[in-house]
Amino acid sequence: MVGQVSDGVPETAKAVLGLIGKLPSALGGYQSTLAMVALSAQIVETLRKASDEAAEQSKMLNESAQQKIDVEALNRTTLTRVQQGMESGAAANTYRS
């Protein structure tokens, strides 16, 4: 998968470097120009895929963070309501005494 890290080297970097490594064999005449264009297109496509995957991962992380924030807000609201209930119960007990 593009973007994954193995052996400390991102797969995207390996893919791009592999494509760049083909450049010397592509040199020579108009065919080299076509080969350069094709390799450039492959490099751009590889980087685009990596960018899309990074954006998707970022979106998932943001959604996860938002859910955590929502749960924490719900916990604070619940705690506040419990405290208010305890205070009103204590006040009612004081009034009855």
C-alpha cells in the first residue's frame, strides 16, 4: 500500500525512487522524452495516490478525535447533572429537617 512504512522507508518514497531509477535507461532520442513523460506521469500518479490515502487517514483521525471530544463533553454534562441532582437532593433533605 502506498504510504505505508516498512523498514523505516515509506512505500511512496520507494515507489518514486524506483521510478526515478528507471530514468537513466530511458535516455536517448525522442523515445527518451516519451519515456520521461510516462515516468513523470507515474510519479505524479503515485504521489497523488499517497496524498489521497493520507487525506483519508487524516479524515478518519479527525473523526475519531471528534468522537472522543463528543464523549468527553457528554461525560462532563452527565457529571454536572449528577452533581446538580445531589445538590438539590441535599437541599431537599435540609428543608425537611
